[in-house]
Amino acid sequence: MEKKSFIDFWKSLDAVQKNDLRVLIARNVDCSMNTIDRYGCGYRKPNAFKQKKMVAVIKRNYQVEVSF
């Protein structure tokens, strides 16, 4: 399993993949898609509870272990 920071993982995705990730995280973590954009660009950092949920969702769907 590959390990990346969330920002590096976000930058490695194309526009369609970013949109799919936004929808997936928004449904599972209960935050807006704009907030997920901010997390990916490094402008904001999710709280510990949301970080755990996001790591689990990405690991399950993308087989990538992300860190914040």
C-alpha cells in the first residue's frame, strides 16, 4: 500500500478523480465539497475525527494510506 500526504494524493488526481473523491468524502465524512477542496490545497486541516474517517474512506476505495 502506497503512503502519501493528503495534499500530495490530492495533487496526483485529475479533475474527474478529484470530483469523485469530493463526493465520496462528502457523503461519508459529512463536510462540504468546498471544504474538501480547501483540505486538498492545504488551506485548512480537518479535525482528528474527520481525519480518521477520511483516511479510512481513502484506504478502502483507493488503496492509499494518507496522512495529514
